[in-house]
Amino acid sequence: MRIKRYVGDNVAEAMGKIKRELGPDAVILHTRKFKEGGFWGFFGKTRIEITAAIEDSIPSSKKEEPIKKAEPPMPAMEAKTQVEFAQIYKVLTELKSDLVKQEEQEKFPKPLNNWLKDLVGKGISQELAETLIQEVRQELPMNKWDESEAVRNVLKERIVHFCRNTQGIVLDKRPVIVALIGPTGVGKTTTIGKLAADYSLFQKKSVALLTADTYRVAAAEQLKIFGDIIGNPVEIVTNPENFSKAMVKHKDKELIFIDTSGRSPHHEIHMSELENFLSWVKPDLTMLVLSATTNLADQLIIFERFKKMSTHLVLTKLDESLHNGSILDVVVKTGLPVAYLTNGQSVPDNIEAATPEKMAGYILGENCNYEWTDKRFAAIGK
Ligand SMILES: Nc1nc2c(ncn2[C@@H]2O[C@H](COP(=O)(O)OP(=O)(O)O)[C@@H](O)[C@H]2O)c(=O)[nH]1
Ligand SMILES: [Mg+2]
């Protein structure tokens, strides 16, 4: 048996050489795709290597004899063509699987690929992480791809850019009405408590609290505490009449927060009740509250259901998840401005006005030991 390796630019070329040298009876033993030249396996030329063998002790004329004697079901020529087809098919399937494996492993050069994995590990979707790494690849010269600091800086700058749409409450009229909506348990009431306390106690603004949440006894109790904190009883508004009354009473307030009961995005009646409620309340800002502990797919479903009512996002429970990367996808896919970030249960401390830099910090997991600063909303509400 003679075994020989043939190299060509493509399968046809390598097979052509085999056929010419070893004849049509050659058997394919192994195929391989490899890169020649280049750098780090990149920019090299793709070549095909096929290892073929032939039984050289039997003259090819003799080999054909038994086929003739055995009266094959089809002419010998046709059988040979089929064998060739089968061999080419084998080569192509092997190469295809090699190619798929290679693509999976080497979407980017090694150091960038490691960053890609890191970003996906932080909860950013594969698609968005690839977009980010592609930007690093274009922006940084190749010799910096394994410099952590350089890559991190570009990534951070890109993430900050994606998160640039932030906007808190602006007190540009009187009263400004802010409603918080979203599924149950995401932190709507707690966030209202934090905002109301901050505006009323620290910024000395006149604030009223209204609620449409009469579903749970605990909800009323929770709100009552926040009402006590700001020195104003909470008003319950469940229909246009008592809402109008409350509005007359609080017409001189600078800020009115409206709490809603958690609405299941999968419950049609809940959704239309909420839409109906908002149609007569007509808030200036309607903030959809999303929790970082909810997985990305669910966050996007929730957004789809609430989007026509929402003007802003509030992202909560950033302290509970070590994989806050999904908020980048949420921000990119929703396009809504992010107003506030919350990261703990403590009222009024664990809230801050969203900024692109803070969001990037959470996404990259840099805010674990974040120190809460005073005057959080000093820049807004003027
Ligand atoms: N860890 C953490 N818990 C929060 C945060 N915001 C709210 N919570 C908690 O989440 C639970 C539900 O909050 P709540 O305000 O009642 O949610 P609502 O149903 O949307 O009004 C409560 O136990 C809150 O203390 C946050 O930023 N971080
Ligand atoms: Mg609530």
C-alpha cells in the first residue's frame, strides 16, 4: 500500500492531484484544513490536505476483473463514479465540520475571544458581546489585543456610549406626575419610597404619594410608612373621581408619585386595567421598573407588553445579581432613557440617578463595593 499526502488550495485541486498520481482507485484516509503563513493563524491562506492510499501490488487491470466476473448490478464505470462521489462527499463533510468547529472556537483572535467569553459570562447576550468585541478589534491595533487595560478601556467607552440615554425627573412644571409601573415584586413601591424621601427630605420639595394598589394589605402598610416619612398621608386613587379630588388637593405640590399594583404582563385584563388607569391619570413620566434579577428574555417580554405606556426605565436590584450585563441588552433593545438605578432594600439610600458611567460599572461588575454618595440627585430637579 502506498500512502501519500496531497495539498491544494481547495478540495478539487487536491483530489485532482490524487487522481492523476494514484488513479481512480485511491482511497481517502484523512482530510485536514490548515492555514499557511499569517499571524496567530489569522490572515494565512487556507489549504486543504488529503491523505490518500492505493494498493500498489495489484495492477489496476487485474483489480477490475473480479468486478466484471461478479456481474455487478451496474456498469463498472458508474460504480467507480459512485465511489468517487462518496469520497468527495466524505471529504466535504469532514471539512465542513472542521470549519464549523473552527468558527465556533475562533470567532476572534484568542485574546479577544477570551474577552468575548468574559462579557457573555457577565450576562451580555452573545450577539451584543460580539458587537462590542468587533468594535475593540477595529479600534485597537493588534499588538494591544492582549493588554487588559487597553481592551477594558475601549469596552468601557463603548458600553458608556450604548448607555448614553439617561434622564431623571426634571421639575419643569407643577406638579410633575410620575407613575411607576411593572410586574409584581420588582421594587416599584420601594423605589417610590426612596425617591419621595429623597425629594422631600433632602431636596425639600413638596411631594404627594398616590396609589392605585389596593390589592394587598401589605402594600398599603408599606406605603403608609413612606407617607409618614414624607409627612403626607398616602391617597388611594382607584377611579377618575377620587383621582380628580386628589389632584385638586395636591395641585400645588411640585412632585406627585403614583404607585400601581404589580401587573402581570401575561394577564390581558391586568394590562388593560393599567392602560385604562393611566389614560385618565396622564402622568408626565411613566417609568417601567425592571429588576436585574429577571432573566433577559423575560425582561424583553415584559418590555414588549408595557412599552406603549412607558417613557423611562428604572433598573432595580442591581445589588442582587453578579451578572448585570443583561441591562445593556435591555437598554439597547428598548431605546428608553434610564432614569434611576437601585441597589438595595434600604430606603432612602439605595438609589441613584442613572448615568452612563454608573451603568457601565454595573455591567462590567465594577460596582460591587460601590459607596453611596450624598446629593445623588443634585444635578437634576432644578
Ligand atoms: N436587593 C434589593 N431588593 C429590592 C430593591 N428594590 C426593592 N427590593 C425588594 O424587593 C421586594 C419587592 O419590592 P416592592 O417595592 O414591594 O415591589 P413592587 O411589588 O414592585 O412594589 C421588597 O422586599 C423590596 O425590599 C433593590 O434595589 N435591591
Ligand atoms: Mg408595590
